[in-house]
Amino acid sequence: MNRKFQPKDIIIIVIISLLSIITIYGIISFNTTQEFFITNQYGHEVKLFGSGIYRYDSFFRAPIFIGSDFTMLFLVIPLLIAGLVYDFKNSNIKSKIFITSLLAVILYYSASISFGVTYNTFHLLYISLLSTSLFTFIFSLRELESTMSRNNAAKPVHIKGINIFLILTGIALFIAWLPDIIPTLISKETLPLIEVYTTEITYVIDMGIISPLMFICLFLLKKGRVLGTILLDNLLTLCIIMGVMLPVQSLFQALAGIAIPIPVLIIKVGIFVVLASFAFYFKIKLLKLLK
């Protein structure tokens, strides 16, 4: 059943436009021939990327940002457009939860670049993307929760293995970064790859937000709350996208000539790819439970 155009659709189109501009400019910044060196605030010599919008980001970190841009432009944006078109033609719980989960991914991305990328001329665009994705996600979440509760659209989630998945993923997201952090606390020194940055935003988001959300989601599911079902779909979608994004980030680092040890690739990338595979399996199972 076709639905009418809504104010939220305008905001989503704005989000798509902002995301397109940010990611396209990020990707065309990939040029590894303009690097230069500076001394950072910790007295260490750091090689900067020197090209495009990421010219003042480190040579190690800029390809990671570009890999994220590539994934968002060629995977997330097409999925969001397809989801929006489908929602216009056949608006239902599945289409709405699909869009909401992609907004969660965009919120994660926008928070990462807003707080993690060195200040540049796109700063206002980053803020705009963060603001629009945050409030649209909150609105969509509340609207979806209300609709599903009113229509009794969510059955109690009984997916074999989902509890174990949430627990293991929640623990993994927290302990994965501890080997980087604990030695610096003992030595009272900064992170080896802190470079021109003052903190590591990935640690903050993964350990402080996503990891606890896994356990909150598990608690809500056990209580039979609709919000638990929505959060589960959001977290599964985020895991799936991260499972694609991390290898793409590593590919751009390799193209930039950055050698990453195999053990690091296995631990920091391989594990997330495995988690993404399980997340995809559980997401298919979850969608079958939704009316």
C-alpha cells in the first residue's frame, strides 16, 4: 500500500545528500603522494596524509576514514534509498525497521567522523549529519516502537543462539581494545598510534555505548519488550556493515602502502567478519518473525 510523503522523508533525503557529499569528497581525497611530517603534541614525529579533506589526518588513519566513506557511499546509501522507495510502495514494519537500522549505522559513522577526524572545512557538514541522523533515528525508533506495540507486530524473539551472540559480542567489543589501552595506563604513556589525535573515538563508542547496548538489548528481549527487538535488528545491522567496512578499510590501508601484520588482521578484522556472518544469519531469522 502506497503511503504519503512525510516530513521525516525530507530529513532522510537531507541525510542522504549530506552523506553523499561527505563520502564522495572523502574518497577523492585518496592520494598517497603528498604526505608530510610534523611533531605532535607528545613530541613524536607523525606522517600526515597531506591530501584532500583528510590532509591533516595521519597517514595511517586517513585510509581508514576513506574506507569508511567507500562503504557508506556504495553500500549504506544504496540500501537506504532502496529501503525508502520500498517503504513508499509497501509501507510495513519490515521496511520501517530496515530504515531505522540504517539510520543507526549512519549515526555511528557520523559520530565517528564528527569526533574522530581532524578539524577540516567539512566540520559543519559533519555536525549537520550527526544532528539529523541522531534525531531522525530517535524519532524513527519511538515511532516504530509505538507502531509495533499497537499492532502487536513483534513476537517474542526466540532465536537459537541469539543470547550467546549478544553476550559474546558485548564482551568482545569491550576486551578487543584493552590490549591497546592497559599497557599505556601502566606505562603512563599515550597510545602508540594516537598520532595527532587526543583520544580514540572507536574505543569510546564500542566500549562505552555499543558493548553495553548488547546487554541492554538482551535484558529487554528477556522482558519481551518491543524495544529489545528493534535494538536487536539495529545492532545486527551495525555488525553486518562493520564486517564489510573493516576489510575495506584494510584494503585502502594496503593501497596506501601500509603494512598490517597478519595477526593484527586476524584479531582486529577477522573476528568482526565472523561476527558479521553470524549477525547476518540472525537478522534473517529475526525478519521472519516480524509481521
